Amino acid sequence: MTYKAEFNIHNRLRLRHASLAVIGTGYVGLPVLMEFSRYFDVIGYDIDRSVIERARERLGSSVRLSESEQILDEASFFIVTVATPIDGNKKPDLIQLKNATASVGRHLKRGSYVVFESTVYPGCTEAVCIPILEKESGLKAGDDFKVGYSPERINPGDKSHTFANTVKVVSASDPLALDEISKVYSTVVTAGVSRASSIKVAEASKIVENIQRSVNIALMNELHRLFHHMGIDFSEVREMAATKWNFGNYRPGLVGGHCIPVDPYYLLSEASKMGIDIPVTRSGCIVNDSMASFIAETIYGILSVRDAQTLPKVLIMGITYKPDTDDIRNSQAAEIYRLLNNESAEVDVTDPCANPDKVYKDFGISLVDTQRGPYDIIIVAVGHKQYAGFDDSYFRSISKSEKSVLVDIGCRYKGKIKSIGYLGI
């Protein structure tokens, strides 16, 4: 077999002479699996049986799925989509990525391709992942197998910006690999691919996407807190400012999920190793991370003026990190629960989208199916579509009195609440 034919992976996949494997079949991997299965022979691998079962429910028998690593023997094109979280010290936690890379390495053969989609700091793929692949396989990157990086852009719950219709950044360690990887992704991504000049550029682009949002949201959070203390309605301030054509209409609020509260810390960690301070990025993280504390402290202030003889009752509506998804990763609503519960408030949490077992496993919170009011404070933390029709009469019906307060994170009910107190964030 000639060098060119051996690495002509796109044609082999197209003719189903080779299989594509997705490692990690969760929020990122599942949509990747679904799209590629329309065109190629596809394999899904995850060490978590429950994740595999959930993928099987969505995909049926159209895709081979397994929690057994041996299934990777059947693949020649590997896409790694495992999570890259941070640890308790806000440092990159690469254990899942390293383990997944080692699993792939044990099943590499000459002519294979490995593409990483997991978010990492610039340089991680080449400095951390490639050495693991070479060690586990006994093969040489570039000569025996090819490596690429294509940052994931999956937005859980978003039906408008899908894997197929969102431009895909692709990169590789050499021009041949870049051509082949681009062809593979172009088969499924109708919006097209954008070729980065290096793997480091592609890695950095993902970090920058989310740091930009983090910093802009942090600015809005900071200004909201200031104007709150000044007695000024910041939502109206934003409305007025937005009448100018070049105003960036970011909103204050809770930052959760797998990207914005995590990715900036990957760059902060690398900058620290180099002795470089990036204060804007660092400050944005500090502001966003403290937003749950600000909301809890604001609620403490409301409750402190009450002459209640019993523990105050609080309802938190929504614990996922964003509307209309079951994703609870880095949920700031869960942090609000913890802070209020520690202050001896009686707190109920309800969410029509979250998996109750997962919520209890991750946070120790038992979701309630029906409200057990009446409540002193009602916090709408997430704007699920199931909440869209709620009005003043509904919130009054679950409130203790006209002195109760609706804390509306997102200002979805602004101007509609008359019979109880209202605080928009």
C-alpha cells in the first residue's frame, strides 16, 4: 500500500472500508455520532454504561455502541469528545482526556487518524495527547498515524445552531492530514469548515470564543451589582443603552455549563506557568463565580427584614445551567441552594427538564414534583419553556403573602408582577 493510499481516510470511510469511532457519547459526542452515522460506519464508545444506554435510546441499532474498549479495534478514524473540566483548585483536570487518549492509543493501527474535540489549552494536543498515543501504540505520529484538532461547538438544547449547520474549525499536524480531516468533516457539516494553520491556533480559538463571552457577561454582572446598590433598574439601563447601534447586548446572570465557567481557567493556568498575568480574564472569572453569592446575599437581605416565626421558605425554579436542556454541569442554581440551605432557609428545588437522580447524585438535592408552598421567596433561575405561561396570579398563588418576592433571573416577568415583590436580575 502506498503512503497516499494508506492515509486516504475519507475515501475509505465513504466506501465503508473503514469505521469512525466517537469516544465519549455525552452532550458533545452524541450529536457527532448522529450526524456521522448518516454517511459512514460509526462506532460509539464510552466508559459510562448509563451514557451508552442513553445514546442507544436515541440511535437504536443504527450505530454500534459499547462500554468495552475492544470495540475501538474496528475503527481507523477516532474523534475524542470527552469532558475537560477543572478541579477544586480551578486547575485543568485532564484525567478523562488522558484516559481516553490511552484507550485510543491501544487500538491505533498504521493509517489511523485521531481528532480531538475536547477543549484544551493551546499546545495540549501536541504536548500531552500525542506522546500518550505514541507510547500506547508503539507508532510514530505523522509517519504511522495522523492527528488533528477540531474544537467542539455543541450548544446543548439549541436546535438552531446544530453540529451540521455551524462552521467547524479544523486543524492537523501536516497538510495531508488537514486535507483528509477537512473532507471528513465537510461531509457532515453543511456550513463548511475553516482551516486553521496549526493545532495550537485551533485550540486557542475555542478558548477565545468562551473567554470573550465570559468577560462580557462578567461586565454586565458587575454593572448590575453596582446599579442594584444605587437603586437603579439595570434592565432598563440596558434597554436604553441598546438603542445605540454598536451596543453589545449581553445580559447579566448565572454562568454555568461546560464552557464559560471552565475554559478561561485553562488559559489562566498556562499563562501562570509562563509568568504572565491576564487580569481581564481572571477578573471575569471572579465576578461570574461570585454571582450566586451575590444573589444569595440579596435574598438574605430581603429575609432579614421579616418577622417570621418559622424558617423562611424558598423555591428555586430551574437547576439546569440553561433553558430547555437537562444539562446540570456547573449549575449556579445549585450553589444558590447550598448557600441558602446553609443559612437555615427551607429550600425546595423544581425543574421539569433535569434528571432527578442525576441532580441528587451530583448535588445531593432532591427535586420536588409539586410546590410545597407557600413561599417567602421564589427564584426563577432558568427560563424553561414550561415556565413561559406563568403570570402574576400563579406566583401569588404559591406565595406566603404580598410581602413575598419573586427573584427573576433573566427578567422574563418584568412588568407583569403586581401582587408580590419583584426583583429582576
